[in-house]
Amino acid sequence: MTRKIGSRYTAHQILGRGSAGTVWLGEGPEGPVAIKLLREDLASDQELVGRFVQERTALLSLDHARVVGVHDLVVDGNDLALVMDLVRGTDLRTRLDRERRMAPEAAVAIVADVADGLAAAHAAGIVHRDVKPENVLLDMQGPLGPGGAHPALLTDFGVAKLIDSPRRTRATKIIGTPDYLAPEIIEGLPPRAAVDIYALATVLYELLAGFTPFGGGHPGAVLRRHVTETVVPLPGIPEELWQLLVQCLAKAPASRLRASELAARLRELLPLVAGMPPLDVDEPDTEPSQAEEAYEDSAPEPREPSPRRGAVPLVPGSAPADSNRDTHTSMRVPGPDELAGGARGTARAPRAAGAARPGSAKHRASARRRRITLGVAGVVLAAAAGVGVYAASSSDAPPSAPDTSSPVSP
Ligand SMILES: Nc1ncnc2c1ncn2[C@@H]1O[C@H](COP(=O)(O)OP(=O)(O)OP(=O)(O)O)[C@@H](O)[C@H]1O
């Protein structure tokens, strides 16, 4: 199956699907490329096409070894496509799903690569806004680095910004992926470079632990934890690495490191973690608080099994059927009462492998978990039916505090 994309490109074979469209293996005048063909409903949105063209220069100018380069933007009839470097390998989510958690040396090396890519982007005034393992590609043809890690490249730059437009956004809605959302976004501030650092630190925690620091349960509960809870230490993690994580997961954006500093500090830590086996931690149980249960009870009735993880659609209208992933669902921003429910603390406390579970009624917890996951599925279906479309508003957001991090895109 081949199809022409504009006058210069041919798409040969589907590499994968995401919430915004389909990625194809293709061919252009300069050789093989990856072509991200946006969904038809997005491609027919004149406002989005306009922004696409507007952002062209910024997207095309980002040229760095740790960023998947965008070569061309094609607007042709019903086709709207980004032509990118072809990365022969896999994405970090696939690798993490396979390994469950990674040895610290490989995790640190991969995250240092991504931090390098972010540093270049931030210096150019571009904030990624959707840093997560799905958007990190591992180049299997590149040389093996520390811990046997392949070079890592960050992809999907600018896509969140393209999709997030005033008409599509409302004050109470959020765009992003809940597990990786910085607290200031949840509080309605415009996304600055520091949101990418928070998301990347979350990715590092996830590579080490096998789960994200504030994930689990209903997406609304995840948002609340980002704002109100502190990260729980990982058993066996070297102190210096832990301090770095804590600093980059700080609630205050100004307290986080810049991307270039993060990359440098991580590389300094490589000798310390060299040869360390993966951390020996068990995935913790999630005990929902009363506020979470109330939130979960307000979710629509489920009609289908739930996705594995809760998240918000990067693209309004996206549904599980759009993707071979389960990273996108929808939600509303939790209200003040729900956010206040964090006083009790529900962040998942990692347990050393084999350690006794915290003294809770196990069957009650698992029944609750079942209800939470079903609730998420209901929300996903509601989104698919057009009941809820959620995107972050920067237009109605309160003025931001002075940003001490790298510049942001205009
Ligand atoms: N430049 C590329 N080279 C090779 N494969 C790619 C490239 N970009 C994306 N892919 C692959 O295509 C698939 C879909 O990517 P896409 O970016 O559309 O979705 P995603 O990032 O997984 O999810 P979402 O966009 O919904 O967050 C992924 O499996 C990814 O590995």
C-alpha cells in the first residue's frame, strides 16, 4: 500500500499510530523519511492549517542530534503531514513495557540525551509540552552508550502547540498527559520550559521505578497529586540521583534545573550508577482518598474495559481507536475541593521488593481500583462521543510568574 504525500513524498508502510494521526515509512527526494499524516478532521481545520504554516519556520529550524528533525510540512488537499527524520528503532514506551524498569545507568544516559535535545529546543524558544516515553525514540542503529543504551531522540516537537489553539481550548480544560503534567499547568499557568523538565524528571523516575511518581487511579486524582503531594523516595536509589530528581520535580518551576544543567548533572552521575542493576521495587497499591472516590463516582458509567493508563487527549476528539496506544483519554481539571483532598496523601509509596504491604484491606483497594479504571474508560468513551473535549487554556490563564528558565515560544 503506497500513497503520494504532496508532490515530493511517497508513503509506503504504516509505522504506528498516535492520537494526532498515523506515522508512515516514506521516501522523499533525499531518501527514506518518516511521515506523520495528521487525522483528516485535523487536516480539514483551517485554523490548525494556518498555525501549521505559521509554525513552519520554528519547527524546521530545530536541528539537533537529539531531536527528531522535521524536514518539511506538507499541506496538500486533505493531507496535512510532517516529514521527519526516520529513526530506525523503537520508542521508549515500547522498551519500558518490555523491561518494566531499566538499570539506572541506561536510564540516566537516555534521559541525559533527551535533556540535551530539550536544551537546544528551549534555547530556540520552543517548549515541547508533551515529554513522555512515547515521544522518545531509540536509534537502534546508533552506537551503544553507557549501560548499553542506544542514542535517544525527542520527537513530536511543536505538535502540542499546533493542536492547542484558542478555539479548541477553554479555561477549565487541560492538554497533555496527566502523569507528566507539571503542577503549574494544572494551576492554569502558561507552559514554560520548566514544564518539560518536570515531565522529563517524571520519565526518569518511571524508567527507574517502573511507574510514575504521581500516576495511578483516576486522572483527576493524578492531577491533584501533582499539585499537592511530594514525591516518595525510591528504595536503593543513590542519594545524588534522588536529589536531582527531587529538584526537577519541584512544584515551583523556578526551582527546577535548566535542561543543559540537567544533562550535565546526569552525565556526572554516570560513573556512580555504572553497572547498577535495576532498582528492586514493587509497584505499590493505590489507595484512593475520599476526594478521589467522589471524583471517580462522578465519572460516566463505563461501557468498555479501561486503558492501562489515564491521560488527556493531545488532540481533541482522539479516542483509543485512533491509536494503537492507550495513552490518551480525557478529563476535567479537578476543582479546589478535589485538589484539597491531597492533604491525606495518596502518592504511591514504592515498596522494597518483598516488603509487607501497608496495612490496608487489600480486597477493598482492588475493588476500588477496578472502579477507578472503569471510570477512566467511561470518560474516554464520553470524549469519543464528543461529550468532552479537553484542552488547556493559556488564553484565560492568569499572568505567569517571571520565568527564570529558558525562553518560550511566542
Ligand atoms: N520519526 C520516526 N521514525 C520512526 N518511527 C516513528 C517516528 N515517529 C514516530 N514513529 C513511530 O510511530 C508510532 C506513532 O507515533 P506518534 O508520534 O504518532 O504517536 P505516539 O507519540 O506514540 O502517541 P501520541 O502522539 O498519541 O502521544 C510510534 O510507535 C513511533 O515509534
